[in-house]
Amino acid sequence: MVKNMNSKINKKIDIFKLIIVTAFIFIFSFMTYTFISKGKIYKEKLEDLTSSVVYKSSAPRGRIYDRNYNIIVDNVSVPVIFYEKSKNITTKEEIDLAYTVSKYLNIQYQKLTERNLKEFYLVNNKEHCNSKITNEEWKLYKARKLSNADIDNLKISRITVLELSQYNDTDKKAAYLYYLMNKGYSYDEKIIKDKDVTDEEYVTFTLNTNNFKGFKTKLEWERSYPYGDTFRLLLGNISNGLYEEEKEEYLKKGYALTDKVGISYLEKQYEEILKGTKASYLKKSSTKLEKLTSAKRGNDIVLTIDINLQKEVEAIIKEDLIRAKSEENTKYLNKTYVIIQEPNTGEILAVSGQSLVKNNNDYLTVDVTSGIVTDPFTPGSVVKGASMLVGYNQNAVQMGEVLTDECIKIKSIPQKCSSHAYGKLNDIDALAYSSNVYQFKIAMRVGKGNYSYNKPLTIDDKAFEIYRKTFSEFGLGGKTNIDLPVESLGYIGTSTKPEYLLNFAMGQYDSYTPIQLSQYINTMASNGKKYWPHFLKEIRNSSSTEEIGSLKKKIEPVLQAEVETKPEYLSRVQEGFKAVMDYGYGKGVMGRDRDAAGKTGTSETFIDTDGDGKIDTGTISNAFVGYSPSINPKMSIAVITPDVSHYENNSSFISYVNRRIARNVSNKYFELQENS
């Protein structure tokens, strides 16, 4: 019985052993098949899973052309020496490499900071610096209450001036080079030198890649400007790496920390178009790179600017501003803005702002063109066209109505007059001779005021809203949405005192930027159609040759709004603007024998002369807006010159600098058109 039981047990054990042996044979066979027969396939799959796409440095940006396809921003090659950390290189090897390479490289090691030098001391004297950490601090470190960075900072803070004094200029040069070699992420290309690389340096590093392990050369690019400083400010700048304040935004878009990016004006506005496409490589687990795509220059943009007209406009402003400083009462005169547009498209043909700077006994000018969107000023009578339209729309004045130009006196307020006592005027002559009183009387009617000489005046506050609504339809008091990264609204007054409504009607209350005034005259010229003012005319595909690429997109005029009025009312104001230029205060401002329409303006302004933040001095400012021809106009012009005169002496002289600039710029425009 027992014997049979043992026999059965042994038999089961033998079967179990056979199963186990068979299982092992199967597993061994499967593993052999997998690793030998399928090993290559799985290795490739593993590499695919662990590989990643990497990109080299920024590709060249797109070119920028003017409207006549003259290149105004291009790219030029720049020799660069850079460093890529080799795999498994030790700290000592990098330090030795820094000493070796520094002998062949001229770098500004004076930029080395004390922190940089201490970090260099730390990596050279690890054991000694370890002794600067107390036993208590090591305990905190082991308890993970102090990090590696905390320990290193403690070591660095305890390195003495005496210890650093052992380093001579050779050491400091190597220390600075070591800092550049280890700046940023370890896998990044480290730019060692990209300015003033000599031919000798470039050749030396190109031929010694084996000796200078990790140091390489390449030809990078930077922006060039064939027309020098002309229109330079609004073209904008690019950075050599991401700025901290916008870093996260660009990183989300796929930029690298070292990428070049537009940081101001048109370079920033059209970054997405101008940026190039970087070459891409597949990085295998073996660290070998397989090229996937080549670098491609960014798309080109064509601007609305006529660079030759732009150059002439800038020269005219500079010359006339400097000339005006020799005239009376120009103590506070220091800048002028000019904008030329096409009224029916909103295209900006030329734009410039120049400011005077004292240079010993002479004056120089600096470019302040960005002020066209950020520098509001009190416009004066140039806005009376919009004010007159408010009167027509509200039935506060009839076309052809005659009113008496006489001083207005509100109780407790100084009397308000025109520059001359004109007597009886109709609406056309009121614009031609810039009657303030004509606008005062319209404003009181719009505000439902009951005026009596030297009596209090009450108006309906809604009159301000009525005026501002029409003004905004012309572009005054709101953003024009010009294609620049920043734009100011100007200043909108908040008080609704009756006298301020009268001031508003003659352009002496709210303030506007030059681009708003330019859009205003454009809208008047284009029969009440308000077009988007812009610099972008075309987008062109990137070209691999010197020729401009094929057309990708043409920018069509964008109609933003239309003035709500009757066509006959608008025509009547246009007739008044024509009278301004034919026999009124604007005669000759756009050159002789020109079929032009426009409006002059003079305003009382106030400035801070001592920099204490308080307005302390009254000045006089001038403006002019116009267009030509008066029917189907091809161009508009806005010229603004603040602070042309002041009240500090007994002289009443006011420089004609604004008129001269307007005339000279207009004549130059017509001359270039006739010769084109």
C-alpha cells in the first residue's frame, strides 16, 4: 500500500519536473528567438521611442521691402565661434580646455563677475571649499533640509578676496571662457563669440576642431539696413535670445531660449511671418543626428512705405526744425511729426517724428517716430470740420447760415473770441478763416444752452457724447488699430462744464495722437469712409535666391466704419476745407497751384519745463491736415509741431515752421510722383 503510494507520488513528481523542464526550454527558445532573431527590430523600436527631434539655431528672418520692392531690411552672414559640450567630458578637462582655447581667442573677459570667478574657484578647489561647510550644515544637507544649490551658495559666499587674489589675467580669461562654456542648458550651443570675430580666429577654430574639443564655427546671420537710419526706429529690433518677461509665451510656441525674436515695432508685429524655420534633426539614443529638414528663411513682407519719400521727409523735418531754433519764441520747440497716407486705402507712405537735442552750440535730431501712436497733443482748429458736421447733423446750423463772429462771455469765465473779429460769416468762410465763435454758437445750440452775454450758461451734458460720437467716427478719441504693438488713446476730458464744450468744439479740450489726426483727415478725404491705417502691403513667400518670392497675400483696404451723416453735409465740409486752401489760412501750405483741401490749427498748450511733474508754462502749438487733389485724393498729410511759441515775453511772434514743413514735404511728394 505504502509502496504504491510512493510510486504514485514519484510519478507525479517526474511529470511536474518534465513540465518545468519543458517550460524552461520554451522560455529559453522564445528569448533566444526574441533577442537574436528579433533583436534588431526591437532595438530600432527602442531607439524610435527614445529619440527626439532637435533644432539648430535660428534660421534667417524674412526680408523687408518698401512698396517699390527696395530691400530695406536684409540678412548678412556673421562668423560665430560656439561650444557644444562633449559627452562624458569632465570638469577638469573643461577647465584645461578653457585655458588652452583662451590663448587663441580675444574675448572681453572684463565682463567676468565676482560670482563667476568664485564659481570658477569652487570647481578648481572642491575639497578646500567642502571644508567651508560646517558639520551642522552637512547634517541638514543629509536630512535634505539643504539642497545642492544651498550648499554651493554657502561655499561661494565664504570664498574670500584673498583666495581670489591668486588669479591673474590669464586665469580670469579662462574663468570667463569656462563661464560661457557652461552658461544655460548643457545641451545648448553656447555662443562664445559672435561679434568682431577675426579671420584668424575663425580659421584657427575651424581647423582645430579635434584639438579644441567641442569648439566649432558657423556662419550666423544678423539684420542689415541698406538705407541706414531711414525709418529705422519703426522697423524695430530683434533680440539674441528670449527676454524674461515674454519667455514663457515664446517657449509655449516652440521657441528655444537662444532664438532670435522681434522685440519692437514691425519686427515684433510681424514676428510670425518673418521668423525662419530652423533645420530639424532626429537625435537617436546613440546621440547621432539625422537631418530631417533644412533651415528656411522666413517669409518676406512688403511695406506701404516709399523709402525714397521717407528719406526726403526725414531730411526736411531735420533741416526745418533746426532752422526754426534761430527764430524768436522757439525756446520750447523741440519736435515735429509728419504722416503721409493714401486716403482710400489707409496705406502709410511716409511717417516721421524728429526731436531736437542740444549739441554744444548746435542742434541734432533724434528719431521719435514711435510718438505717432503714443504722444497725444491738443489739436486746435484742425478738428473744426468734424465740429461743423455735428452742427449739421443736429440741425444746430444750416448750410450757408450766417452768424456773427463776436466775443462770447460766460459769467465768471474770461471772454472767448476768434483770432480776429470777423463780423458776419457763413459756414464756408467760418472754416476758411477758422472762426472760433462760429463753433461756440453751434456748440451752445447742440447743448441746448440759452446764452446771454456775461450770464451763466447751462448745457445738456449729453452734448459731449454727441460730439465724441461723431469725432470717433473720424478716428478721434479711439484706437486706430494701426499695425504696431502699442497705441495710445490720447486724452479724453471728464469734466462737463459748459465752457469745456465750447473748447471741445474748437479742438481745445480732448487730445489726440498724430495717427488719429491722420486717420481723421483720411476719413474726410475718402467721403466719410474710415480705413485702417497700416504698414503691411504684401506677404511674399520665402525665396532661395536674391529675387523676391512669389506673392502669398495682398493686404486689401479694411473699412473700419463710415461717418453717419448726409452726403451733402460731408460735401459742404469738404467745400469749406477747399476754401481754407484757396483763400483761407491754409493758402499755399501744400505748395502753390495745388488742388488741395485741408485745415490749419493753433492750440494753447501747457508743458512741464522743470521736470517736477507739474504743468508750469503755456505754449502755442500748430497742426495742419490736408489732402490732394480735392476730388478723388491720392494723398493726405498731417503735420504736428507742438510748442512753436510761448508767452514768457512780450513778443507775439509765432514761427511758421509747421507750415514750412507741410509745404516742403507736400512739394517733395508731388515732385517724386511727377518723376516716377
